[in-house]
Amino acid sequence: MSPLVRSFVAHFGEMGSRWGINRTVGQIYALIYVSSRALHADEIAEQLEFSRSNVSMGLKELQAWRLVRLRHQAGDRREYFDAPADAWEVFRTLAEERRRREIEPTLTMLRNALMEEAGSEEDRVAQERMRDMHDLIEMLTTWFDDVQRMDAKTLAQLMRMGSKVQKLLEVASKVTSLGSAKQAAE
């Protein structure tokens, strides 16, 4: 590995532990992501100086997250792995998987808790707070669904707008208010 790739792979290993994956999986993913071609497990193990079994387990985890794809090459029985090169596709896949693994079970738990009869004032307060959490998560998941339908170019434009979106919403609100006032006056 070049020093550039080695630095990226090492950093991804460190960050992986902060993102909820182990260092090995982060490093395997980083190597596959920056590779110009699909790699087989033995190459990955050799370049990262990991055991073949560690690489195999890491690849299974990355496949479960849909971050790497299995490929076959004609005349070669080995399995090769590559990763989507499009950073937006990677982001969307990660967001979808986190939603499926973390958000949806939380929403299910909250829905079930909110359907129960509050047996005490303490339970009523708890349910009120759970309802607030549920409503916020529902709003965020609806927004997420809308964002997922955007093409990468539109999404990038939206992100570049940053706080300008707030100003745009303020202007839209004023225009709506003026329109409502004009209708009321007529």
C-alpha cells in the first residue's frame, strides 16, 4: 500500500470504532473502497496483515451492511469484493441500514408503549415524552424518505445552501402571510 492509502485505511479503522464497527472492518472497507479493482480475501489479508478468518468475518459484516459487493471473475474460483465508488450511494446505503437496524426498532417500541394504558401519573408523563420522541423520529424518517428520492445533484445543491434554506423559508412564510392578508381583505 502506498503511504496515502495506508493513512486512509488507518484513519478509517480508527473512525470505525466510533461509528459502531470494529477497527478491522473499517480498514477492510477503506482498502476496498479506494482500490481501483475488486480484491479477493487473500489480497486483503496480505495487504492489511490480517488473518484470513478476520478478513472473512469482516467481509460478511460489510456485505450485511450492503457496503461491499461480491464479484466473480471468469476462470477464477475466488470471490472478489468491490465497493460503490459513488460517495452518495455509500451515504444512502449507510443511512438506510442504520434506519433499518436502529430507527425502525425504536419506532416499533415507542408505538407499542404509546398503545398501552397509562397506569399512573408517572406513566402518563413518560408516554407524553415518548410521544414527543416518536413524533420527532417520524418527522425525521419522512424527511429522510424525501431526501432519499432526490438525485445526488439536487441533494448536493440543497446541502450547499445550508442556512440559506432558513432564509428561503422565512421569505416563503412572509409571501404566504401577505397572500392570506390580501385574501382576507377582499
